[in-house]
Amino acid sequence: MPAPTIADLGEDALLTRLFPLLPAGSGTLLGPGDDAAVVRAPDARVVVTTDVLVEDRHFRLDWSSGEDVGWRAAVQNLADVAAMGAVPTSLVVALVVPATTPVAWVEGLGRGLAGGCPEGVGVVGGDLSGGEHVAVAVTALGDLAGRAPVRRSGARPGDVVAHAGVRGHSAAGYAWLAAGRPVPDAETADGEGADAEGRALARAVRLAVRGYRRPVSPLVGGPAAADAGATAMLDVSDGLLRDAGRLARASGVVVHLDPPADAFGEDLAALAPVARALGADAEAWVLAGGEDHGLLATFPADASLPAGFRRIGVVGAPGEWTAGTVTVAGRVPSGPVGWDHFRG
């Protein structure tokens, strides 16, 4: 018997199945079921951001389950809230799906949204519509808790550049899937059936593919960075070089990044087996790969970096290089700098 689709169930029955899967959130006063939700705003200011995932543009249904897509949709928005120095509180989700979509896929999306939300964050409402392709649009809300928002425009010459989170994992996972390679199972990665080199590759591939399907953002690092005196910050969603350039342009400065082997040696080592298997360059994934959703921040030179942040460079004044320039090991990179939604 074929699995039931949305057309078989209908909108109201689908929502009845979906709502119990979503987290309520500690700041939710009125959740799904009415025309709008009601959430607390204790700071009297609300941080708001929105983002969208589109089938065959941001994900493929043969690569990612409903859980994977829901997780990514939550994390990429929560990371933007954290990058302002705020604590995420709520999500509103608009979903477009074909009527032929299996109900189980949508239920998986709900579980993925819940899994991607830290404790206290609620999915409080949204919208459901039919369409030819799946699209998931999320609006995230956050609480500054009395802090000033940390913007991209506050970096000053002499500041330390620091990063929290992983680099290059999502890009490596995408590269593996795009090459049509199978994802090893847990037994291959951890069992006795393969040689040591094969097990190491299997573990590296599973780590990278999980990084693409279900990235983990250091959300607590955003408020911690604000409390530590961060002068500028943003979510690294489109690649380290591209997003560092955005920070540099907004602040009117130059960002000098340390050599990747010094700044991201642990990530390079973790991804090296995948790069060798694909004949690819792990440094390119680290510098230009997107969707890891780490946090890039600048701090005064005498600041103590919060837990999870590591120094990866320094902010310089314009001079030899114009404002907005990013250098790596003293040179302006000549290769790709990251993702552009209209240029690739």
C-alpha cells in the first residue's frame, strides 16, 4: 500500500499531525492554531531575520530527508540571530509543498525543525501552501536581553579576528554527494570490515555529509561574544572569504587572515581523507565553502575570547590594500571566495 500523501490527508489533518512535533518554546504565550502567535519580548526590542530553502537550489530530495531540511532551515536562521548577540526565542515557518509529497516527509521536516532548535526555542506558527517544488521559509526572532546588537560595521584596526564553529565540513559533504559517491554506513566507519585507511575515510565522509545535511552552529557563542566586547560579528553562511569581506567593507577596514593550516588545522585534518578521495583541495572548502554557520567576530586586542572562539587573524587599516580587502597569509586569494545566490 503506497504511503499517504498530503493530497490524501488534506491541509487541516496534516497540520493536526505536524503541530505536536514542534517545540513550544519558553517564550511562547500563544502558539500555533490561531491567526497569529504571541511571544514574549522582555527586552522591548526584537531581533528578526528570515531565510529560505528552495528545492534543487539549496537541497535535493534524493540527498536530504525531511529531517535534514528542517534542521538546516532552523539552524541557518538561528545562527543569524546569534550573530547579532541575541538569544534565539522563536521560529515562524512557511512551507510550500506539492500535493504529492508524502505525509511522512512533512512529519520529518517537523522533527528536523525541533531537532535544530535549542531548548527554549519554539516553532510558534507559519503558513502552508501548495506548489510545484518544496520551499521552506523561516523567520526567526531573538532577545537581546539588554545587550547592544553586534553589527558588521564595528571592527577597528588592531582588533583580533576570531571564529567559532567548524569550517569546510558542509562544502566537503556537498562535494561528496555531488560526485555521486555513496555515504558509508556506520559499520564501515566503526566496524572491523575495512582497513584502517578505509575506516578513516568512511568516518571523514560521514562527518562531512552530516555537516552538510545538519550543520551545528555555536549559538551560545553569539551572546557570549557580545558580552566579551565583540566589535563586529556575522554568521558565516556563504564562505569565510566572502563573509569576512562583507565585515571588512561594512567596517571600512582590511581583514588579514592567518594561514589556514594555523587557523583551521583541525578542520583540514578532519577533511583531508575526503579531499584525497575526490582529488579536491580542503583549503578551498575551509576558505570558500558555505553553510557551516560558524560565527566570525572581531574583538579588541586585549579582550579574552569566549569559549569556542579561536584567533584566526587581525584587522588592519586601509593602506596597501583598500577597505573591504581580505588577505590570507599576506596575500589576496585568487580563487573562489564563496557562494553568490545569482552567480553560484
